[in-house]
Amino acid sequence: MANERLLALRKRMAEEGIDAYYVPTSDFHDSEYVEPYFGCRQFLSGFTGSAGVMAVTKEFSGLWTDGRYFVQAKKQLAGQDTKLMEMGSEGVPTIFEFLEDHLPEGGVLGFDGRVVNTADGRRFERLAEKRHGSLSIGHDLAGEIWKDRPPLLAPQIWVLEERYSGETAISKLSRLRAVMKEQKATVHLLSSLDDIAWLLNIRKQSEDGNLLPLAHMLITGDSARLFVDSRNFPPQLHPYFKDCCVLVERYEDIYEAVSALRGEAVLVEPEKMNYALFKSIDGSNRVIEKMNPTSLMKAVKNPVEMENMRRAHVKDGVALTKFIRWMKTEGQTADVTETEAAERLEGLRKEQEGYLGPSFSTISAYGSNAAMCHYHAEKGDESSVGKKSFYLVDSGGQYYEGTTDVTRTIAMGPLTAEEKFHYTLVLMGMLRLADAKFLYGCRGLNLDYLARGPLWKHGLDFNHGTGHGVGYLSTVHERPNGFRWRIVPERQDSCVLEEGMVTSDEPGLYIEGSHGIRTENLLLCRKAEKTPYGQFMKFETLTWAPIDTEAIDLSVMEPSDVLLLNEYHKQVYEKLSPYLNEEEREWLKEATKAIGGDHTWTI
């Protein structure tokens, strides 16, 4: 079937004079999570993983994906004409290198410009120039041959009340316009979904926790135009937008509206909009390329959002504590698979008031699977949770009160000395970063060593950032704040840490073929005291759930690390025990009891 689809695609390529065609896994907004309508790469290849891109020429079809999916992709591509290109493996070119080598001299590279971000679009421009070729960006060829393509559903949008958002859309638009004026912009073209949802205090109904409706905006000094599919709007939404002075227009009309701009100073962030939309800006306009002002605004949570997020994390902590207790008791005797464990946790979150869905796909991994740091278990192709080593769960929820993201690594039985050693080093790093105190002006780059130091001391490391920003009832990965030991330009996560920013603290260690460990809490940046040396900053922990002390090698920890853990566990019990029954409270009391002999606390 997939080979037949490739033949149909190549026929359309020939009809349009296209020599190579690129198919990403993306939507019109380069979103992290996409709707089924945008599954063209899956349609053409049969590969169902969440990440991957394709390149198709007259003679070759390749699928590029990362190590999380090598085994799955090999199975799903068996017997097909599409070859697996294992990203990062020796001898495997990147897709850009492949296209540069295989685009004929003077050839045409095609892709749907609406699902390619402008950064990649510009890269393809340079690639085509090297080959003295050209781009064709106006054809969704895969979509044209996809006869039973799922429809692009009209979102059911609702308004996030001010008791949750802490600020009206009118106020946010006013603040945005003030920045536009500072930057001498007459028009702001906004296409990133998290920015639009935050700016207008809107979200959409969703079963999978993806609460961001597809939309674009054009904002001037006295007008705001929202381009969105309004077919499923509830009656109260039109008056809401009218009160905010926001004109609602058809979603697909954004391209015509942008093309009509003349002589304006247009503020855009090219990397946060699709290539077709960026290319539709007329040359008579002056383009101001800067980060969307709303990105920094929404990263700094206001007092209402801060207080709500504290409440959300107590709810989430109750669900996670019940889950950990279940895994440490029934899970150690019953035969539980990775997906069954994830479903159990999701069921416990659903019991919490105000729960709206997962904030991302749960990572539920046992043993060596956890060594693949973004592993995703699938029914029929997963492991049972064994009675030794570690089980790792990285998950989160969307609540009216905010977004959560937490990771716990649980000892499921006897551990080796090495496993305990590794677990303790990771825990020490997490605790030390959470305890940081620093002068205002520091960035995540300045603080990352606190988390990596215990590992680096022993020649160990983890190959991912230590922490990412977290949105409010929005995307779980939010710029521009983060913890990382070096600058990765495309991540845009090395800004000055401001009061109100929420960042994950999640060091880890992954031993291929053996075990994976990660311990993650969310941290809220707060002001500490101001002295003659300047304004000092600190972190407030938001996440409350027990950390498995059975996996700790106490001899590795410094007394200060022990005190940090005991103080954390004391607060875990105080915050969560009122919401547990007697049996659960007794279990939590034991799970959070002080360790280290002299470093004790009492209930």
C-alpha cells in the first residue's frame, strides 16, 4: 500500500516538474503536537512514530528518524521502497545533506510551504541556489493523493477566566502594542499558537491535552484580526472577541491578508511562522525580525498564575503519590506492562478536580527502555515492569490551574551498587539546582553545573538540557528560559531568569542496555533579598511527590544533600497528606521519613 502511494506521489511530482519532494511531521504552525490531518509523512511511509521526515526523489525514498524509533521504523518499513535513515548514525547524511547531493543541477525541490518553518525554508533556499535550482512550495502533493484524509476539525474554543489567567486579553493587547511602538512596528504578524492562546486567553477542547487552537493574528496599533475556523464557536465567544476589539476572520484568509500589506513595518519572528506565510509578505514592507514579544511576557507568570500553579501541583502530586504507592506495592507483585502503568497514572489524574488531560505523552519505561530518554511504549511492543532495577515515568497534566511535568524513577526490586550510585548522583544534582541562590542577571547557563556537577565529577553526563520552560495551561516546552550548559541557538532558552518563570529541573543518566534515571521537579523563579551586591534570586519548588529513598546510596551524599532531601520530603508530607486516606497517609509517612541518622524531622 505504501509503495502504491509512493508511485502516486512520484506521478504528481513528474506532472509538476518536481525532482525531489520533502515531507516533514508538522502543521501550519510548526507545533510540537499535530492533528491527524497533518499525518502526510505517516500516510506515505506507514511509519507511525511521532517524529520523522521524508525525502522522495525519482529513484529513492528515505525516512529520517531518531534512535527512539529505529526498531519500530525497521518493522514498519519492512518490504517497502522507503529506506530507514538512522539519524545520528555513522555514515548517514542529514536530510539537508542528502538533498544537496541528490537534487539535480538546475532541479526543483518541492514541499508544502505551509508545513515548513521559515528557518528550514531559508535553508532550502540556500541549498537550491547551490544547485542552481529552485523551490516549489505551493503544492501539498501528499495531501492531494490522500483520498481518505482526516478532516481538519474546527476547534471548540473556550475562554480562560481571569481567575486563572490573572490578566485580561485587553490588557495583554495593550502591553503588546506598547512593545510594537518601541520597536517602531505598525503591524505584528503572529502565528505561534501558544502566543495567541496566551494573548487572547483562549484554549480549545481536547482529549489529548493539546489545548492550543490553530490560528493566526494580525495586530496593529488600533486593530486585532484573528484568523481561525469559527464554525464551532459557542454563542458567547463572538461577544467576547467583540469586547476585546478582535475581528474574527476565516483561518485560510491569512495569506491573502498578509499579501495585501503595503508599506508597513511588520514585526515577525520568521522561525515561528511557516515559510509560505513569510514569503507572502510584500517587498514594499519593512520587515522587523525579532522574537515575538508575547514569548517573554507569557513566560513570566503573574501572581494569580503562580498561586494557581501551586494548587495544580498539589493535585498532581496527590495523583502521582497514589501511583507510586501502587507501583511499590501491587506493581511489585502483579504483572504490569508499561502502557498499563501509564494508564493507571492517567486514571488517577482524571480523579483530580479541574483535570483537562495530559500535558504530553507519558514516558513509561522499565529497565533498559528507560535508557532511551524519550522512549514511548506502545501496546503490543512494550515491556512488562520487572521485579528489579528501575521503572521511570515522565508525565504531566493540564489543569485549569496550570501545567505540570514531573519525572520519578522507582526501584522495582533489588538494585546493583552501580544503579544506586547513579541514582544518587542524579538526585544530588536535582536538589542542588533547586537550592540555588544567585544574582539577578544569571541565565540557565550559569546554573546548569549545579545539576551536572555530581555526574561530571565521575566522568558521567546526560545528553539533553537540564531544564526547559513550562507554560501555563499551554505547551509543556516553553521558551525563552531553560537550563543548559551550552548555548543551542535554535532552542532559544538562555534568557535572563526573571521572577515568575517556571523551569524544569531534570538531570538524568542513561546507561544503554541497562537502565535510565531521571528525577524532575518544576521550579518557580522568585526574588530573594536585595543587598549592596544586587538583587538575589532563588527557586521555589512547585512539584510535590515522594522520591524513592530505597534507591539511594547514602554514602555518596554530602550532609547538605541529605538535609535538602529531608526538608523536601517534610514538605511533601505536609502538602499532600490532607488529601489522602489513612492508609495512603501512613505509606507516605514512611516513604518520606528522614534519612541519614542525625538529619531528622518529626511529624
